[in-house]
Amino acid sequence: MRPSPGPVVRLKMAKQREWIDGKLGVETMTNRTIATVKTWRGPVAVTVTHAALAVALLVLIGGLVAAWRIGRGAEASSARGVIPISPEIEEKFGIRFTQMAVIAEGGMIDLRYRIIDEGKAANFGHYTETAPMLIAEDSGKIVDTTLMGFHHHNLEVGRVYYILYRNTANAIEPGSKVTIAIDELSLEHVVSW
């Protein structure tokens, strides 16, 4: 049998019961306590409150996502994969760069170009001075080790050729801005795929 609580414990229990009585409207009936809710608002009041909070949260999340996409999209989607045109490079070497992509899980760079004038393009890339060098604009790292390319036997105007580079130390990542340098000419702000 459990001993009866002391006077301090009984006082605490009485205060708790008063607090509960005030909140719930407790009625005592011979050794039983029945709790009844004083004012029942029904499920509609709870639903409206929750719905308002849910809508506010969705609007907030939607606004944050939209701001993030606009900020990211203005930078990446407008320039990504677009290669500027250099009239100087076209005049001197007879080529136009068409694409630069990071491939092979970041281990290689695929640089593509179109032949505009086969006579001028015949010497493109066969000498150190005429081989394109890729420079990461954010870090200054240089990628110049070719793995494949520059085997032109029969050049055709309008045909696209490629050069594969080893992407040493992941110097260039997708979306990176790169400068293509050939001899004393350069093509800046090329954004890789």
C-alpha cells in the first residue's frame, strides 16, 4: 500500500488541479474526474490555421527557390555552352570554336572547332605557337596537354573537328569561364559545358 502524500505534495496537486480545472473545465464526480473542453471550435478552426501556415510556408519556399534560380540562371544558362566569336582567330587560323565540354567525369576537355578556310587552318595546332591553350579564368590554371586531335589530312570547309585535352587537376569544371589562347590571340569568357 502506498503512503499518502505529505502536505506539500497535496498542495502542489491541488494547484495543478486548479490549473487543469481552469483550462479544461473539470468536473469532479465521486472519485472520478471528467475533463470537458470549455469551448470547442471544431475541426474547421484548426484546419484554417494550419492551411494559412502551410500557404505562407509554400509562398516563402517558392520565393526562395525562384530567387535562387533567377540568380543562378542569369549567370549560368545565358552563357553556358556559348562560345564567343573571334574575328581575329577566324582571320588568322581559318577556324571558329563551336563547343567546349568537360567530359570523362571531369578528366578530359573536348574542344570543337569548325573549318572556315582550309588553307589557313592547315597549320592550326601543328606547332607549339598555334596549339590552343586553355586557361581557367578563376584560378589561372593552364590546360595544354592534348590527348587527341590535330591530325588533319583532308580539311573540309564547314566540318567540325575536335581536340581532347587532359584536364590536369580538374582545372576546368562544367560552367567554368575559360580563355582559349592561341599564339598572341585569345578568346575570353568561354563557358564550358
